[in-house]
Amino acid sequence: MREKGRSMVEMLGVLAIIGVLSVGAIAGYSKAMLKYKLNILSQSLTQLVQSYVTLLPQLQHEQNTTHNFIKLADELNLLPEHFKNRNGIGYDIFNSYIVFLQRTAGQRFVFAYTLSDDMLSEELCRQILTTMQPWSSFIGITFLQRDYGNDSGYEGDLYDSDAFFSADNGCSSKYAHKCLAQATLTDFNKACSKFCDTEYGKCSLHFQFYFNPE
């Protein structure tokens, strides 16, 4: 006659199966959450750039002034929900931060996007470049830098073909850089893996926009 209940071995086997299933479920959830947050990042960044384009006619007539666009967008309720204004610096859903300055005297504005110092930097870099690509007709140049966070300072060369993407009208320049509009995912992967390896410090992406793109 079989005894009632389960043996210790059987119980341990059940617990092991539950553990394996739990690990798989957590991994799947983490992957889904990352995808969701990357989509939020793209939508928020697109909205932020669209806000700039909307304000462009107004900003063109305010010469010899410097605008902090993050503050201005916040004041006008144009700052995306998932961007937070902290003293004129915009923080995204990943806690990466963007300094977005308008320089009307130079007929351009520039923003630097410094990525959060974690293992997602390369993925964030690719997502941002892909999101900015449709705006290439407004962008003069795009380049990447790496900040070592010590006396070594920054590394980044405007003439490094892996780190630099030219404007639409600069593809045939003597430096023969790729245009942002024509760059492929492989190009973005190469740039991001080279300059956004968190083992060596934070990386930042720089975009220069112009009032009258040609």
C-alpha cells in the first residue's frame, strides 16, 4: 500500500521546476519592459523635436539671445510626459539627460544627450540615432563622444568616420562621412559599440540643428 503524501525528493523536484519557470517569466517580463521603455523614449524624443520645429518661427525672430529649450518647452506644456525638467536639464525614462540649448545668434541650436551609465548605453544610443534619423534634413552634424569622467576628459573626433554623421548636403564632402539620412543599423551599431562601451565611461550624442537647412 502506497503511503500518503510526497517524498522530499519529489518536493525538491517540484520546487526546481517552479524556479526554472520563474526565471523564464522574469526574463520575459524584463525584455518586454525594456521594449516598452525604448518605445516610450522614441515617442518622447520625437515629440520633443517636433516641439522645437513648432517653435522655430518664433525663435528665429529673437536674435542674440540664448534659450534653454527644456525650460521653454516645460513652460509651454510642450515637454513630453516622460521627460522631466530639472533645472533646465531634461531627464528621460532611463534617467539619461539632455541639455538642449538654442543659440539664435549662430542660427542653430545644439543638444547633447548623455546616456545613463549602465549596460543599456549601446542600446539607448542605437534607439536615439534611429529616432533622430527622420529629422536629418534639420540636422547639421551628429557625432558621438565618450567621457572618461576623469582627467582624461573626452574622446571623440569629428573626423572619425565611425563617430560622425554629416548633414544631408554634406555627404559628398572631402571627409566622405555617411549622411545621417542614409546610415544603416549596421552603421549605428558600429558607432554605438565603439563610443558607448560603459566599461570606459559615459557616452554622449551631439546633434546640431540649423534654422535654414538646405
